[in-house]
Amino acid sequence: MSVLAMACKTDMIERIKESEMDNGGFVRTVSPYPVGNTTFSVSKANMSGTKMEFVAEAVTTNYGALLASYDLTIKFVDATPANGTTPSTVVTLKSIPASSFAKDATTGYPRATISVTGAEALTATKLTAADIASGDRFEINGTMKLTNGKSFSAANTGANITGGAYYSSPFFYRLNVVN
């Protein structure tokens, strides 16, 4: 009769700490909520006095500590051919540095009020008031840049982040031209 004795050794593996995992981030639109295609508009008659404005919250690990900037680009969409067709390309609008965000007392994440006037939209796209009409729009895209070199936008983010009720981070804002 043979006796076979075996021993088994188990290495204790430490639990993965979420704070040490490779993470991304998103910019939550706190107010107004929700953001849709008709949320923001500017008046053709008062481009310098009308604007889109929203409260943004930068969410990353360590309560927004990875935020470097929130960069905005803009493109004009000519939806009214009656006044001519004005082509447009995507151009830089502005960059909001992390230093413009301040810690919110309730959530602990940094927040900033971001605004874009109609005049800023015209200047960035090199258009005049004569080039636009009620029914046209400006499309603004946001890109969250992190201190670790990563960036997040609508192009590399899923529907749960861009359209989800909790995340509310569209990275896209439509600025409609009205009379």
C-alpha cells in the first residue's frame, strides 16, 4: 500500500485598490440638467449679450486631482441655405484650466461655470452676423485632459457616460441661433 501526501500552498493576494487602478474621468453637467439639443441658444439680434452657460464638475480619482483642463472646440453648422451656404471647420474655442475649477463643498469635486457668448462663437469661427440666421447652430465639443496625458471626449466615451442620468457628461453642446 502506498500513501501519497500532497501539500498545497496558497499565496495571499492583496485586494485590488480602486484608487490604484488606471482610471479616466468625465465632466458632469450639473446645471442645467439634462442637456439636450434645444437647451442652449443665442440671439442673432444680441450675439454679445446672449450665451450658453452651464456648471461643470470634473470627476476623476482623488476628487478631480487628475484634471489638467477642459478644452472646447467649435464648428458652425449652416442649416439655412436661403442666406447662402457658409462652410465651417472645427476650430479651437477655449481651454478652461484646472485652476478655474473650485472644490464644491457638497460633492468634493471641482466645479466651474463655463460660458460661451454668441460673440465668442462668431469670433472663433471667423463669421459675422450676416453669415448666420435663425435655425443655424454652433456645435461645441469638450475634451477633458488629465495630468497623466490621457484625454476623454464624446469620441472615446460610452453612452452611459454621455447620456446617463448619473454621469450627465455629453462632451457635446449645441448652441442654436434664434432671432
